[in-house]
Amino acid sequence: MGLESLYQEIILDHYRAKHHAGLRQPYSVEVTHVNPSCGDELVLRLALAGDRVEDLSYLAEGCSISQASTSVMSDLVIGRRLDEAVGLHDGFQAMLEGQGRVELDEEVYGDAVAFSGVAQFPARVKCAMLGWAAFRDAVWRASPGGTDD
Amino acid sequence: MTSDPIDVERVRRDFPILSRRIGPAELVYLDSANTAHKPAVVIEAEAQHYRCHNANVARAMHTLGAEATAAFEGARGRVAAFVGARPEEIVFTKNATEALNLAAHSLGAGLGPGDQVVVSLAEHHSNIVPWQMACQRSGAELRWFDLTEEGRLDLERAAAEDLINPRTKIVAVTWVSNVTGAVSPLAQIAAQARAVGARLVVDGSQGVPHRPCDVAELGADLLAFTGHKLAGPTGIGVLWGRSELLEAMPPFLGGGEMIEVVRMEGSTYARPPHRFEAGTPPIAQAVGLGAAVEYLSAWGMDAIARHEADITAYALDRLAELPEVRLLGPADPADRGGAIAFGLADLHPHDVMQVLDSYGVAVRGGHHCARPLHRRFQMGASVRVSSYLYTTRGEIDRLIEALIATLEFFRVRPGRK
């Protein structure tokens, strides 16, 4: 499995120029996620307007895979209905954990399709999921019954 | 006694895994501080034990039981000789982490409010967290050595802060840092600890495998190390302790073979080392570890230390050729172990590690279980290369080539693509 399949140009582009980066006001919920094995940290803010993602902002320290994945995610979920965005999370996770057997629909996922190579590098799946997992957690905390602490 | 220089090509023939390929590339294994490879004699000793002598130790009275017990206790003797100790001072644990937890639990049982425990910012998490837990249980206060800019224990600041004082009961520091490679001034710290009546616990995980060790000279009261970094098996670690101290320490884990008499109302405990070895111990692993220390001793620990000092100095020189390298630790090879951690431009260590791996070069990228140390130097993580007796200068050259290729891949340097 070659390096180019992991580090596709789209990924490196997002890494060099992250979309929607930085922490912004106002926000509904803020979460901090870490990757304990490498020390990467991500603070993510989610601003909701009804059942839609109004804004998603973040401050991240991490590898190219985690940074690019968070950037691509921000493009995908901002402005989207919450249930749709969570569905995208589930599909992206299923692809990463599918060891190459699960393909994403490019029409729906756009740049996120470039992360298909990551599924062949199990040690890096956590990197690609860092931002998405933080987003999923933020949605859960923002929903009725979720704890926001 | 000084041993002859080691013949690294002959050493390499003893380690079967070194002939492996990673894809098309020959393996360049620079992650021995993480875990070391095993010579065939260690692999064989463990397998041979299972083939011919397998039985439980101490409690099995049949012939095989006697053989297994003799092999297990024989291994204890070999390990003891390796560090200049007596066999009854060697406690087998599952790893260095368990040895340090044993120390924190049993030695820490004497702590109370107002007492202080001193560690350092350079510690592996396994020499921080058990002491945090011991302080939480006892109400003692945890304090720590800061580090100088080059990553050594800041003794001046410690003196100014009166870090080691009459309230200090335990000082727990590493012998050799697993990140910066810095060797701690143990003699000086031991003298300070002794002067206030504190016990010195040393994490020898990165020291014992790489340099001659004589516990009588080290100055420690307890010394923890692990088998798998010592060319031995995983699943076995060691806590050495001075006899009189071990005798005075309460047990850690309770269970079979650590007792004298068990009554429902209460039990009495075996003497050390068995007091601290509850349950069936890592028997075949002890045999493997015994073979490993014999193997290393045959080359000579002084010769191994000289070889690693040569490789480390060479690696530091070659890394200094790359302006993108930011070293985390002393650039001077004196008083330094073989771990070399660094940042490469603004690239994340995971990304560096990944590209190096595609060239067959195995390094570690991350915080190496030393997050406070990395935060001290405003880094989240680093790339770490580490050597052992089988590491060659040619492998360091391969590392440098792969680092340059990494810089080109991520376009820090102009190059291909």
C-alpha cells in the first residue's frame, strides 16, 4: 500500500490550508478530544440553529490526516441538517473501519472520498476520526438529555 | 574489566527478525527504546522451556515442577548477577510499569499528609501516574524537578525551591530519559535523598539494557526495569530492592504463593521476593530473560555501551546536517543514552513516521508516554529514534536519506513530485 494512496493531494491541500479553522463565537457546545497515543488535541465548537449546523469551528493540533479530515468534515456538515450530518459521520466511520470493503459516494462525500486510503492503515484510522468523533460528541451533548459539562 | 568492541555484523546474525523486509526495503529498526529485538538464544530458551520443562513453579512437586522451579529461580540468579544484586532482592513483575506501581503502592503505604514525593518532568507516565495515585491515597504532595533547556534535570532550580527537604519521603526519577536520552545525575540525587532520609526509586527501563549496572553503585533503594527492552521477552519486568527495604514493605497484590499462612481471619506473608509475586509468575519469560542477560553479558555491557555511544554520536552529527531538525534533548553525546527525539520542520511526527515506514525505517512518533516533558518544550509530540547493540552506522545513513525524502514528500524541500 503506497504512501500516495494515504496522502492524496486533496488531503495535503486541506492540511496546508484548513477550512473553517479557528474558534468562533457564538456556539452551542464546545468539546475537547484527544488522541492519547500521540497527544493530538482538538477543541471543537458547534453552533446550532434549530435542527441545522449553523457553524463549526475548531482549534486543532495534529497530523496531516487528522487536520485534513477535520477540515473536510467542516465543509460537509456546516449548513446541513443535524440528522444528515450524523449520517455522514456514520458512513465515514463505516468506510474507515471497512478495510477497503466500504466505498463512499463521491456525490455525497466530495473530498472525504480521498480518505479511502486511510482504511488500509489501521493505526491511522483514529487520526482520521478525531474531528468526526468530536463532532458526534458535540451533537450528543447539544441534544436533549446529553450532558454539557 | 573492558570487553572487546562488539562485531555488529556478527551481532546482527543472532537476531532473526533483522533479516526481515518491509515491502521492498530492508528493515531499519530504530525503535529499540520502545521494545528491543530478541536474539535466537532467547527465543529458543523460552520455547525449549515450554517443550521440555513446563510446569508451575514452587507448588508443583513432581519432576517437571522441580525443573521449572530450578529454571525460574536460576533465571532470578542470572538477573541478579547482571545488576550486581542478590537473588532474593530480585522481584519478578510483568513489566517496569508494574514494578513502579508495586513501589508506589508498597513504599507509598507509609506516606501521609504533609509528606512529599518528588518525581521529574522527564518521567515516563509510568513513573508519574502511580505516584499521583499514591499521593491521592495518602494526602502526600507530589513535586517535581523541572528540566533545563537541553532537557536535563534542573538541579539549580531544585535547590532554589528546596525540592528535596526533610518532608521528602520518596524521590522517583528515571536513570536515562526515554525521550531526551539525558542521563540523570543519580549519585547527586541519591546523596540529597539520603541526607533527608528519603528513599530513591529509579526507573531503569532505558538504563539497565544499555549500560553496565551495579546496584551497589547506583545509589537507588528500588530499581525498576523491564525484560522486553533488554532483548528479553515481553510479560516480565523486575523490581530490585535492598533486602532490608523489601523486608519492611507490605505486599502489593494478594494471592497464591505470596503467603505464609492463610486463615479466614487474616494471613501472614512470605518473605521477599515471593511476597511480591502473587499468582503464577511469568515462568518461561523469566527463563528467556535469563538467557537475554547472559547473551548481553557475553558481548559485555561496557562494549554495548561504547557501541551505542558511537552510534548516538554519529546519529547526532548526521541529524545536525538537517536544518529542519529541532532536537529535544542534549546535542552533546556525553552523559546521554541512545534515545534521540526531535521535531522535523513543522511536520507532525505521525506523518514523518509514516513516510519513514514506507522506506522500511521504523521509528516512534508520538509523545512516548512523556506528555509533560513534551509540553515543557511546547511540543505535542516528537519523532524518536533509538538504537541498540545491533544498530549500524549504515542504518543511521538510511534514516537520514528517508528524512530527506520525507521533507521532499511534504514539500518542505523542493524535490520530486
